[in-house]
Amino acid sequence: MKKIVELLTIAAIMLSVCSCSAPVEVFDMDFNAFSSVGTDLGGKTVVYATAYSDETVLGYEIGTEFADLAKEAVNRTEKELNCKLDIVYGGYGFGEIIASSYAGTFLCDILCGNTNSATEAIRAGVLTGIKSLGGIIDYNDSEKWGNRKHLFALCYEDDVYGVFPISWPLLTQSQFGYPLVVNEDIVSQLALPDPREYVETDAWTWAQFRKCIEDYTVIESGEVKIYGFSTTDSAYVEMFVRSNGDRMVGRDANGEFVFGFSSDSAAAAMEEARDILKGSLSYAVYTALPVPTVEKFDAGEAGMCCTPYIFGKEDFYISKCLNNYALLIYPTGPNAEPGSACSVFSGYGNCITIPVLTHDAEATATVLDKLYEPLTGFETFEKIKEHMSRYYFFDERDCDNFYKLYLSWDNLFNNCNIGSKYKEFITYNGSISSYIESNRESAAEIFDKYVMPAIRGSEAVWGTFEN
């Protein structure tokens, strides 16, 4: 019987190659996305549920160049794989996937949503491991699906359970936190040096950061007219703790994994951060909720701002309000490598996953892999960066700083409140050392429960954990 099947398969292949008439449909009982005869999904419908608005094409605002390219990608995928993509906008969330999966009810083949909710679905066992699909989706292709720092949020115990559309410009490049942005018009009016030069010469230190906050502050008749710095407490401290070389995952003297905020470098950064925000420079810092802080900056009432609101369609986004602004990495402390960069990531809205109740995991993965091939004209990271530099930044150095941050995410796992340990010290009435000690046990419990499974997952996928 096996021999007959092999002969029939060979005959079908020969007919498909030699015949110029109607195409021959090949039914492969052992579906293989890398078959030498290509993949024909026989008109299969793949349901893609996404939180994106129906005023977009997979996240790109309708009427824009990228929306047209995304539509082209959808059409190409349907044509080349002989399938139909049913895109459900504003559709199901991970909570619904958990409930429906436990009930044995199919909702969708692909689900795009926030990483925090995805983590709960991963723990619930209702998402498909990407590694288990045998290479259909190459999670090692960092220019297409994200590097290990990006994918760490989706690792759990023995696999990685989702990817990010890294090769599609803007979708992933406007959601990490939290760059420093400087109003260059204010800098020019005050006859001060271009702050980009500090980054270029590795002079962008805590001391220089303090000096800039002071220099950008304008006080008239005893009133602050222009604040040196505008920020949300949490955004600022989550970044600043890492400015001294610390990361969320650290190692103790025995080489064991530990919550990084307990390190000496983190403690020193906490001391510095608290003094700037609540101590000697508090008069020069405007603090409020995220949107008011960036609006203060947009209005020319703050010289520097910490915010993720740089590119986007809302009226308060910086790129819509200012032409002449500089984008900087965070200043480095004495324990950090000069010029090093790290951004934080506490909930990311564009992770793409495959529920376990997909009708055909391999076929779905093949569709996903084909759909998110690089958009036409943006086939490489360098092409994306060149486009961003030309149309979204005032200076090439801003683009360089932006991508230093973008490629260096550090996950905060906000879904389990581990991020709060990085910011509660700001209002803590006591020394930083006592704060760390009083939180050491609870932080270790959270770390063991939520972060260690991700570390083990990363080790299972890549052999090692990369911080």
C-alpha cells in the first residue's frame, strides 16, 4: 500500500510539472510546509482574531502606504497558499480563548493581543509552542520575529509560545518604553549644546543628566515657566534603575538567577532616581499621568520628557506636535558601560500566537509565516531603519538611539506586579537598602513563580538564557 501511495505521489508531481492544462491537486496526508511541490491549503479558511481596530489593515491605518502593503501581503498569502484569511478586528481576547479552549470550542486559528494576557493563556496551556511546530516559523530569525530579549516574554518552561511582527515597520517600533526626548528649540533658545553630543562622546552620565535638567529649567518671578524634565514616576524609575547596568534578571554570587533590583548597582540607581524626582531636583521636574506629561512637553513647557508617545495618530504624540526634537538613550551610571542602552517592556500589544484549538497548527503556522514576510520595499532591517530615519526623525543620531533602545527590551512582567517593585521605592519612607531588604522575600516568590518559568523556557528553546 505504501508503495502505491509513493507511485501516485510521484505521478501527481510529474503531472503538475509537465501539464499546461488544469492544475493537479495534490493531497498530502502528512502535511509538510516545506514540501518540494509547495503548499496548497485547498481553500482552507484561517481565522485571525486581532485587537486592532477595523479602521486598520492589521494595525496600519487605512489609507496609508503601510496599510496598502499589508493588504498586498494578505492577498499574496491567500493566492500563494490557496487559502482565505478571515480577519476579525477588535475580536476575541486571551481571556475568551482560555474559556473557549476549556469548553472545547474553536474561536480562531491566530490570535494577536497583549503579552500580559498572553502569558496567562500560556500558563493555562491553551497556546501552541512555536518550537514544537518543527521549524515552520523560524524563531531564530530576529529580523522577522524578534530577538531573544523580545521573545523572552513569550517563553514558558519548554517552548516559546508566540512571536512579534518585527519586520513590519511601526507596529512594534512604537510600543516600548521609555525614550528620553529633548525639545531642541528650547535648547537652542537657551544657547546650550546639542544633547546628542553627550551620547556620541559617552559623556551622557547621571551628572550630565542632572545638569541638563537644571539648565533646561526656566524660572521667572519665582515661578517655573519651563520644567527641565517632564515624566510619569513609574516610566522614569523603571528606566533609570537599569541605567547603572542592572537588568530584571540578575545572578547572585553563586551564579543563581535572582531578581535584579536587589543588586548593588540597582540600589545606587534607586538612590539617584529618588533624589532627582523627590529630592534636590524635584522643583525642576513635572510629574503627572502619562498623557499630561507629554502634553506639557508638547506645549514647550518642559525641555525634556520621558515617554513612549512619539509616533502615532493621536494629537498629543510628539511627532505630530514638534519638528525639532532629539531622542536620547538614558544616561549611564558608574557601573554601566558608557553608551549602553536598555528599554523596558511591561505589556506589549502585538504578540502573535496560535491557540491549541486551531484546526491545523502546521497549516496555520505556514499561513502566519507567509503573511509576515517583510513588506515590499522593507525587506531588511537596514531598509526599515533608513525609512524611519528619513521620515520619522529629525537627525540620524535620533534613529540610532531609538534602535539601541528598541533592540534591548527588558521585560517587566507587569501581569504579576513584579514591575511595582521597581517603583514603590520612590514613596518609601526609609533607606533604599531597607526597602530592598523588606521586599526581598516577596520579590523572590514572584520571581520564582513568574520569571523562572520564562528563563527555563528560554533555555529550552536556545540552550542558554541571554540577558
